[in-house]
Amino acid sequence: NSIPLSMKSSNVKVVRSCRICHSRKLYRFLDLTPMPIPNGFLKKEDLKKKEPYYELSCYFCENCGLVQLTNVVNPSIMFSNYVYIPSTSKIMMNNFSNLAYCANNLIKLDGKKLVIDIGSNDGSLLKFFKIYGAKVLGIDPAKNIAKLAEMNGILTEVKLFNLTTAKTVAKKYGKATVITATNVVAHIDDLHQLFKGVDKLLSSDGIFITEFPYLLDLVQKNEFDTIYHEHLSYFSLKPWLHLINQYGFEIIEAQRLFIQGGSIRLIHKRKNKSKGSYQKTINYLIKLEESHGLYDKSAFDKFSDRVSNLRTEIITTLKKLKKEKKKIVGYGAAAKGNVLMHYFNINSKIFDYVVDSTSYKQGLYTPGNHILVHPEQKLLTDHPDYAFILAWNFADEIIEKRRDFKKIGGKFIIPIPKLKIV
């Protein structure tokens, strides 16, 4: 690549030991080639500047089983001006509504109880907690999105979450009865700081709810493009239990979710002596993980091979369609889409443009391959032959929403878990 790699700069920390158990027995697999930050969309005037490229590869910890990136990019590069907003997805909002409902069932919420969301984004989740009458507070490092949250009536502290932040917040607002962290734990390098912070901020009888993409789904469904610089860790249950045990927490509920290509929701409280019925669920999931080889490095070699084969198949299909003079566009300017385009070497010779419903991204260019992002309506005025669904985790929602595109003869390409043309 002609662009200089930023792998040895001060903006990158090379991982030498596991972030949960500190073992140095790290097995490297899946090299996705160096690429720019997948959420680093560009303005037209930035196209001439050199983009920093960062290594994107994984380790499997042979001691505790955590899958993690080989490098950590400085979080201020990735999160100070963030462009992902969950409120644009009906599926995400339904999930948040359900999460607040589950929390209220466990702890009756009222005006005396404080709910804190770590990585609160535009306040979408906390809006549902407000419905139950709880006091709410968001903690998020992205200034641009915290502003949106404040406009939505969600008080937000613009900070990265750690023990120092937890102490400041506890002093200012008191302790929280519920702390939530959805699709953010994977972004955190120092997981021990996270739990020290949660321990400091959570009331003695409070609950801590996390949701993150589940490694079992990622491996089973070839979801390689959910691996990117923001997602530092990919969790299965054994390493997670190894972590929470050190801080006196236990899981009281575990639910597998369909969102984000397959996630897991874990509800924690401080340990007490009684073993609840939840233990059966935990044991079942661990057995399931073991049966799929999640604690054996050979499973990750097989995963890498499947990803490589999928790449060949999709590139061949796209080149064939271009030879037939078909017009193809990308649908959904998602970070995972940028990883996929980069790894598959999809550029403006293959995609004429990308469409997205997020006004923030429209008029910007995708990182690395510099494809312009347009509003979705362009599908109807321009009539491309194929829309390649880059945000495949929302494929059903997208196809349902864009029946008008199907009516005019447009076809959808879904790349994952395997190539499918609708």
C-alpha cells in the first residue's frame, strides 16, 4: 500500500498480553490487511490528505479464551467525533425498549433511582428508562453526539468511562441503581478499569447490564467485518466470567439476542451465597461454546479459511456482474461495510456510490476507497441494478423498508453469513 502505515506511531499500542488474564500466550489469526478507521468518513477537502492506515488482526488468548485485536488505536482518534447513531434503526430502538422493560422488572424504577448509561450515544436507551420515571445520566466521550443527547433532554457527562470518571460522577450525582453498557464494552481497552468504575458507581443492590456481539455468532456466521479497530475484544462466556469474578460480580441473567448479527445480554449483580437457576443457562452456553471449539485455536484457523473463501466468491460475483455492465451500489455506510469493502478491495470501479439513511454521513466519502455517500432516495431516481447490503445485520429491515426499490426491478446482495441475491 502506498499510504504509510501508522502502526508504529504513538497513536497505536501493540498488544503484548491478554487484557483479561495478562497471559502472553496469544495466538495470531485473521489478518484483514491494514486499513483506515472504518468510521473515519471524509469530507471532500480531506481526500487529498494522507489517511493513516492501522493493522487489523486478531489474537486468541490460549489461557482464558478472549479474542482481541493485536493493536489498540488511540480512542481519541476513534470516538471524539463519532458518526454511529442507534436511533436511526427500529430494531435497535425495540431492543432498548425491551432492555429497559427487563431492568424495571428486576428493580422497580422510580424518581429516586438513578440509571447511568456508559457510552450513552444520543441518549436513545435512557429515553426508555425515563418512561419508567427514573433519573437518568449518560456518559459518552463524543462531544458531537452528547450535544444531540442534551437536545433530547438526556443529561450527559462528556467523558471516557474509567475509575476517575466513576468517582467524579458518584460524588456529583450519587450511586446508580442500574448501570447499562450496550455495544461499548468491546471498545474498552482497560476492562479492569471498567469494573473498578462500575464497582465504585453501582449501589450495593444495583444491577449492571451489558450487551455486546457474541463471539459464538461471529465465528458461526462468518461475521469477520464486525472485527474492526473500535472493537478491541470479542467475548465468549469463559473469559467474561474470569473477569467479573475478580470484582465480586455474578451473572443473574443471560439472553442471546438477534441484533448486530448475534449478541448476548448479561445482567449482573454483586455475588451472594445462593446459586440461582441462571447457573443452568451459563453452563449450557459454556458447553455450547466448547462444542463449537471456541477454546481451541484450530477453530479460528478454520474461521479464517472460510472468510478467505467468502472473499474469493464475492469478488468473483461482483466482477462478473460488472462485466455484464450491471450498476451496483452499496447500501448502508456502516463501519462493518467499510471493513468489508476494504478487505474485498471494492472501490468506485465496482460501487458507483453508497446510500445511507443517516444525514450525518450523506455527502461524505468512505474511508480508504473514497466512495461518495448519498441519501437512500437516490436508489429510486437512479435505478441501479443491485444494492449490495453492507449493513447486512439490518438486511430484513432494509429489504422491507425498500420494497419500492424491488418494485422497479432492483435486486439486493447480502454478503454474510453467505452470499445471497434477493
